Amino acid sequence: MTHLNGLPVSVQVLYSNHYTDGFQDILSTWTNQGKSVGEWIQHLCSINQPKLCYVKVFHVREIGLDTQTLRDTYPQLGNIIIIFSNVEANEHDVMSAQNILKALLTDSKYVCLERVPFQDHFSLQHIGMGNLKWLNMQSPRNLNVHDLSTLNAERIWIDTDQMSLRDLNRFFKLWMKGSNQRLQELSIFWETEFIPDWNVVLKGLKAKTKRNSWKTKLKIKNCRGVCGKIRFEWWRDQNLLHVEFTVPK
């Protein structure tokens, strides 16, 4: 499907009821009522004029919408979630993701990327140079620490097994030299069975530290005199390392 002008037989709508003890999701099927797919999207987004940003979820390989269709259909403000399948991405997949970002990235402040295969012509730099408030990357492929230092996002969350402690050391050194000026929070998770060697991260940072075998806290300062706080924590029972870097406003 390359456009959203087709008339569906029926429309499935998932909504939540809020109770004192939580939420209950309800799936309902609505009849066509003469609306195209695009008109249904616009109709559902207009209900109650919500103040929160809209969320647009795109499963790459299942869509092939052209850029103009996306611009004409979706509200300007919103979140974008782009999900690549588990299989190896092909040229068409990357082109689909490029079309989504070309159409919607300039109007979005919150972006989530799952299993995105970064390449020379589809790099993190192309995605992160916008003034994003939040960028979440789940299992990114070919993540480059130097591309990470070019991001202009306020908050960055990463779930990956591709970064090393040396990569983190390089990132913090680049931040100290002036990169990522808008960054307020960087949070990284990855699985590891070994106790991290904190000395690899601390090398050359001239940081004030408090540490033990499984937790470390330190402070660093960049060339503009701004201080950042780094907290490393290794959860032995989960084989999970969490790195949190925060910069006060």
C-alpha cells in the first residue's frame, strides 16, 4: 500500500479505561462508515484534541507509503517509532525509513528506533541533528560512538550490546571538549557477565570518583565549565550494566 486512500472493511480500535487499580485495554471493531484509512487516522487523532503528542508507529517492511501521503495524513506534532524486523534489512527497508523521517522528523520531538541498521547514507547523524527532546534506540545496528557525539538531543536512551567501555571513555572525552551541548541525560543499558573495569572508562577524564566493585559515581567538567555526573551500576543477578550521565540545566 503506497497511499491511505483505500476504504477498509472495518477498523480495529484499541483504547484504555483508567481505573484506580490500573488500566484495562479494550479492542473494538468499528464499521467502515465511509472513511478511508487516512480519514480514520485523522478522525481518531482529533478526538478530544489531546495535548499529548501523537504516537506514530511504523513497522518497516510492512509499509511503503510515499512522503506526501505521510505529510498529508498525520498531524504535525508527534512521536515517531520506527521498528525494523529481526531479519537483515534490505535497500527497500532503508528507503522506507528514510521516507518516514523525511516527512515527519522536523515536526517530532520524541523518536524511538528499534533495530535500525545505520549505514553511510542512513547514519545517526541524519537522524539526530534535529532538536529532539528524546531519542530512544533499542538494539541499534552499527552504532558509532563518534556519530553519538554529534546528536543534538536533550535525552538519549540506548539499549545495546555494541558499545564498549572504551567507547564510553571516548564519548565522555568528546563531551568534555564541547560535543552534545544540549544533552541533559544519557542512559545506556547492556548485558555483560563480567565486572566492568572502571579504569577503562576513567582513563584521562580527571574525574572525582566514588566507587566499589559494582557501582561507581564520578563528576567531569567540560570546556565551558559545565559539570556532568556519571553513575555506573552493574546488577550481578541480571548481568546488566547501566550507565547514566546527567547534566544540570
